[in-house]
Amino acid sequence: MSFFSSVMLVIIISFVLSFLLLHYSWASPPKEMDQIPGSLGWPIVGESFSFLSNFSSPCGIYNFIYQRQQRYGKVFKTFVLGRFTVFMSGREASKILLTGKDGIVRLNLFYTGKQVLGPTSLLQTSGDAHKRLRRLIAEPLSVDGLKKYFQFMNRLAIETLDQWPGRTVFVLEEASTFTLKVIGNMTMSLEPTGEEQQKFRANFKLISSSFASLPLKIPGTAFYRGIKARDRMYAMLNSIIYNRRSGNSFQQDFLESLIVKHSKGADGEGSEDNKLTDTQLKDNILTLLVAGHDTTTSALTWLIKFLEENPAVLNKLRVEHLEIQANRKGGTNLTWSEVNNMPYTAKVINETLRRATVLPWFSRKASEDFEIDGYKIKKGWSINLDVVSIHHDPQVFPNPYKFDPSRFDAPIKPFSFLGFGSGPRMCPGMNLAKLEISIFIHHLLCRYKWTTLEKDDSVLPTLVRMPRNKYPIVAEPL
Ligand code: HEM
């Protein structure tokens, strides 16, 4: 390690320690934690350094969980980033934590996420406020609500793929550009090219990187840059919202549907209860961008990678898409009814979400004392549901590391497959994600075959699991 890196490391460690000391009191660990296997690590920092170093390792953060499961079993305690945390797995834990019966748990964001997303984000509300906000947001994301964006996505997928032959394609980057253009257009009618799009993309990238950064709000840090980029994004949204509210501009997008439907009193739906303030609009547009971008980008990239690694599945999927193309009467382009009738594609998407488990755990905070699998959980503890283990349980998914979409031929036991979560926090963007992926895959399979330039299964040090090498390929016409 160079002198410069060593100095930087010492500075970073000092900052982390001061932050933890200032923000959290380690005090003495709760006595009730004695019953739970595991270690709380060192005073004040707990196991934070091991957590952070695993986060940047090739296997990603799941390594941290895996090592402790080998030592202590499926349920273990730890103290990371200022939180007393219990990791759990299994259907019982999944059911209790995700249905959140009687409001016993809340969503548990990292400090950085809370600061960036703002206090009225869907991810920071709970109880009735969460239900109300979700109802407003979920409506334009329903299958019917998405129909008006179909042509845009279809065109964009074709234009993106037009650029693929004859060069090295980093699938993760292409998927990221595609999904960001889709969500920018859907939410606020942002044009897919031009200066505004470039600024939007640059700001979004900074915001996104700040989530998994150290919580130090000082110039030069990723967190500081993320907060500044968020401010610029909000300034842009302020002017769009102002123009919409004053009637200077009208668009048929997500923002408009929230503004019009929920502020003008039409059909009795504009009651106080249905109105969204400008802050709520901004916080939640940003929430959709953040929650919907990396997840869909990652799923689309893993799916293309899994297909190449599993030629039998690839062939079967291609047959589905070539048949759709061959049966098309009049017109050459994919239609709305075709995209909603791709049964094998739906199974391939599910199997991708199971094998890749793009969100490796779901984090909750106990709002009261309760019990899971005989373990007493105390109010205030963090409980992380280990979804990777649930998705690789050989009792539910025999030969769990095999990529086999036929597992989804029959219904899966409740709380065993959590690709989009379950219960009141289940993903409201799942229809959009499936639509984007199905459209993209249709055009890819009907036009190209591809091979990878580098085999590598390691993952990026991000909260959402993504291939570290961005999955480089070369594509050529069929
Ligand atoms: C393949 C892509 C996607 C995957 C795998 C995915 C997965 C998930 C999962 C597992 C949850 C629940 C997390 C938990 O219970 O802690 C969730 C929640 C959420 N997702 Fe997605 N998601 C995807 C795409 C999207 C898209 C496209 C959007 C929006 C445009 C979106 C918006 C959200 C929001 C806002 C929540 C929080 C819901 C709440 O707290 O009530 N997601 N997602």
C-alpha cells in the first residue's frame, strides 16, 4: 500500500470512528442479545470493518453473511454501522417481517439513503401514511397505466440494439442507459437525448453512488457529491412542477398524473387526503428513480448473462420470441398484446431474480418486541432478512444453483420466492420492470446471437448485486 493510500485509510477510519461515536451510543449491548448466536465485534465499531471490506470483495456483501452462517447458523447477531442487527432466513421470518403484521416493523434505510431521499419518500413513511402514498404511486404503475409508455420503450430498445454489432458492448452500461431513459421519460417526459438528459444522467449517477458511501458530508466525498446532485435534480424538478401547476406545460407522464389527479378535485379525488405537496412529489419521483433503476438494470444484465450460460434455455426462449414475430399479422413491430403474452419469458425473469437475487437482503427495524422462530426480537433492533438463502433453499428449489425457469411451471410456496418482495412493501414497479425486460429481450433474441469476452462471476461493491465486469460481449446478427 502506498504512503498516500495509508494516510487516506487512516483518515477514513478516523472519520468513521468519529461518526459512529457522535451518532450512535454503543453503550453495553442489550442483554437479550445473549440468546442469539454471533459476535458483536469490537466496542463502538462492532463488525463494521469486516462488513465494509466484504462489501468491496469479489463475492460482495453476501460473503459477510455466508461466513457467519457457517460459524453460527442461519440466525446470527452482529453490530455493523452503528446498528445492533440480527440476520435471519426462512419462510417463517419472511412471513412475519414482510407482512409486518400490526406494524411490528418499519423499513430500515441506511443514514445515507435517508438523507438523500428526503423525509416524505415512500421508503421513509409507514402505517397509514405509507398506504396512502403507495395507492397514489401504484396507480400509474399498474399494467393499464403503463400502456401509454409502451411505444417509447419499444422504439428505445430497437435504437439501443441498432448500435450493438461490430463493437464491444458492456451490457450493464447499455441496460443502465436504457432503463434510465425509460424512467426519465415516464416520470417527467425527459427526451432520451440532449443536454437535459446528460445532466439528468450525471446527477443520477452521483446520487446513486452516494447510497453505498461513507456518511461524511464534507466536500470531496461521494456522499457530499450525492447530496449536491440531489439538490440540482430537485431544482430541475422545481421548475418542471412550477410549469405544470401554472398550466404553462402539459405532458402525459407520471408527474402530470400525480399533479392533475391529486390536486384539482376531479371526481372527488382531489380531497386533502389525495393531494401531494411539491416536496412529496420530488422525494417520490427520486425514490422511483433510485428504487427502479439499478434493480432493473441489474436484472436485465443478469438475464442476458444467464441465457448465454444456459444454451437450452436460450433456445427455448428464442423459439417463443421468433414465434411471436412469425405470427404477427400486419405491421412488423412488437405489440402491446404480444408483450403481455410471453409465458416462458415470465418464467425466465423469475428464475433470473431468484438466481441473481439483486437485493440480497431486506432490512427492517423492530417497532415493538416480538418473536421469530423462538428468538426474542427487541424494539429498535435491525433485522435483515437474508433473501439469498431463501432463494437457494434446496427444499424449495432442488439443485438451487442451476438456472432452470421450469421451476416456475407450478406455483411456488408463499414467502419462498421474493424477487419483488411480498406484503405491503412489495415492489410497486414490478410491472414496469417486467415490461422493460420483456421488450428488450424480444428484440435482442429476434436479432442477435452473442458471446461474452470475459467469464467472471464477481459483483460490484453496490447495494444492488451487479456483474463487476459489466458483462462485456460481442453481438452479431442471427
Ligand atoms: C427487476 C427490477 C426490480 C426488482 C428486482 C425490484 C425489487 C424490489 C423489492 C424486492 C422490493 C421490496 C424490498 C423490501 O421489502 O424491503 C422493492 C420495493 C420497491 N420498488 Fe422495486 N424492484 C424492481 C424494479 C422497480 C421499479 C422499476 C420501480 C419504480 C419505477 C421500483 C420501485 C420500488 C419502490 C418504490 C419500492 C418500495 C415500496 C414500498 O416501500 O412500499 N422497483 N422492489
